[in-house]
Amino acid sequence: MKRLPNYLSASRLVLAVAVCLAAASKSWILAWWLFIAAAFTDMLDGPLARKLNAVSNIGDRLDHWADLVLMVGALVGLTIGGVLPLTFIASIALSLAISFCVIALSGGTGNISQGHFAIGAITFVLFLLAIALVLVSKAYGWQWWYIPLAAGILAPISVFKRGRLIGSPAPDPT
């Protein structure tokens, strides 16, 4: 039972590949629902690990890698599917490379200031929200103006998680 949060994170890796393949083959409805399933595992793994007292460094790293693979996989699928230009993927790759350099320069410990962590977390959430909105617009034929409307409704919900701002220190489980 204590490994369930890690299984959820690992399942997100599999779902990320499935999202990429579905988007690349322009199976937009399937890509959308796979992405939602992956997002659901992301919402569950952390709180479940804290509830089961199963928080671990491996689980934390697996969660972050699964998030990254989901984002990159979805972007690659959208690019192959003809929705995003290749230059967009190149700019995302550069951004990710800079982020990894910052982590590497911090000694690999991830000891970066809380403010930088909050900005990174919010940026990541906004990237995932944008991907979700592109997928749902392709899946269900939304018009372009639905996307900013939905973003305005969903952004406050996605930025606040369990009554706290993403990136703020998690409550001490003890």
C-alpha cells in the first residue's frame, strides 16, 4: 500500500507516452482523456504519499520526472500532430535545459529559493493547463475564444492546491 503513490507516478510515465502517440495520430479525444487521467494521477500521488506516510526522495523525483515526461510528450505529440510549430518545441527544450542547469548548479540538491520554486511550479502548471486546453479544443472543436475563457476559470483552481499556493512549503506530516 505504501508504494501506491509511486505506482501512480510511474503510471503517469506510461500515460505520457500514450498521450504523445494519441496526439501524434490526431486522436484528439483519446489524447484529451489520457491527459486528464495523467493529471489525475498527479493530483493524487503527493497527498496519498503524505497520508500513507510514504513520502520518499525516490517518489519525489519520480513525480517530477513523470510531470516532465508528460509535458514534453504532450508537446511532441501536438507538434507531430501539426498543432504546434517545431520552433515552439525548440524554445521549450531551451527553457528546460536552463532549468536543469539551475538545478545542477545548486549542487544537484534542488536547494533553490522558495520564490524560484514557486515561479517554476506555477509556470509548469500553466504549461500543463495550456496543453490541456489545446487538447480539449482539438477533441471537442472549441473555438479559439473558449480557451482564454476556460483558462480564466481554471487557472485559479490549478494554482491553488489543497488550500495552499503551489510552491509554498508543504505542511509538516508529523
